[in-house]
Amino acid sequence: MKKKFCGGIFFDPKLMIELEKEYPISVLYYLTNKDGNYGIEIVKIQFDYDSKIDREEGHIDNISRNENEVLAIINKLKDNYVTPIIMNDIIEDMKYEITPRI
């Protein structure tokens, strides 16, 4: 499987206050490709007071054979701070927006 980095975010300080988090959270987004089927991998990295790192990963394969559609989904996920724990539900809802062209 091939993987391409598509960007990352740090949670906005205002969002960190809302979530009552004191230590940085970053989320990395990747486009995956296996045999022409594109998917998404998301990695969340959270630091704590002991400099420990919590790492959470999630991936969904075979979202679409169209790379641009999956890249558009990744951009929406980044804009909305989507993390691995909720990615399955969000992407499943978004897949209904992708309609095959006949």
C-alpha cells in the first residue's frame, strides 16, 4: 500500500480550551492507494504533562477509485478537525455524497 502525506493540523487554542485540553494535539492526514483504490489514514498525536505521547490511528480503504474525490474528503476532514475515533462515521456519511458518473 502506498501512502502520501496530505497535511496536518494542530488543534486551535480556542478549541483546546473548549475541550479542556492543556497539551498539544496534532492530527496528520494521509491518502492511501492500494491497486488504484484510494483511502484515508488519520493519525492523532496527543502530548501530556509527562511528555508522553498518545497515538491513535484509523484508516479506511477503498473509498473511491477517483483520487481527487478522496483528496476533497481529506480537505474537509482537516477543516473540521476530524480524528481517527470519529472518522468512520464521518466518511460513511460523506460517501453518500459521492455519486458514480454514468
